[in-house]
Amino acid sequence: MSDDENEIENMDNLVQREDEINDEDLRQFWRRNDTFTPPNFEGPSSECSAQLRDGWTAKSYFAMYLEDDMFQKVCDCTNARYVELKGVSLRLTLNEIKHFFGIICLMSCLKYPRIRMYWAKPTRVAAIADVMTRDRFFL
């Protein structure tokens, strides 16, 4: 028997099997037998109650989710990469990288069409322009 004849016979067998499967079998096959049980998460602890967060600033919320270790790692890696590319140190500090992240968040809320507009005289945003110069931001 040639390869073509074998292939045709295999196709015929597949078609016969498909005809034998009825709709009930398909529904049974696709029906999910187990139900999803979500994990049991504990409620907010006394440390994170709404009363404690009442006087928090944006910086406080940032600190809750993004620790200084993460910012320090970003700072170190950015400095290392800049030295690798340019041959000189960027001298980026932990505070600068935190300011950079804050600026990016504020920019995402304001959504000016051009990044340079945040420093331009007619459209200047003091919360951004006073924290970091335009040239430093683009480094």
C-alpha cells in the first residue's frame, strides 16, 4: 500500500469516528466537572485600616507598594547601563529615581501630547518642572 492510500484510509477512519460521536458526548466532554474555589484571603490587617490611611499622601501610597530596595535596584542598574553605553557615570540617586517615577505617574494623568510641554513656559507643570529639569529627565 502506498503512502497516499494509507493517508486516505486514515482520513476515512477519522471521518467515521467523528460521525459516531454524538452531541451529548461533546457536551459531556466540554463540561467542566470541577468548580473554581477562590483562595481564602485574609481581610485587611489592623496595620492597613482605612483610619490609618486617612492622612496619607501619594508618597505614602507609593511606599506601601514600592519599597526602597526596588528603587535602589533600578537606580544601580540604570547607572551601570549608562556607564556601559556612554563610558561616564549618570550619578543617579535614589531620590532622583523616585522623582522620575512620580513624574511618569503625573504625566500619565495629564497626558500632554508632547513630553517637552511639561517644561515649556505656556504649559509648564510646576510639580514636574521644579522637581527635575527637562534635560535630566531625557537622560
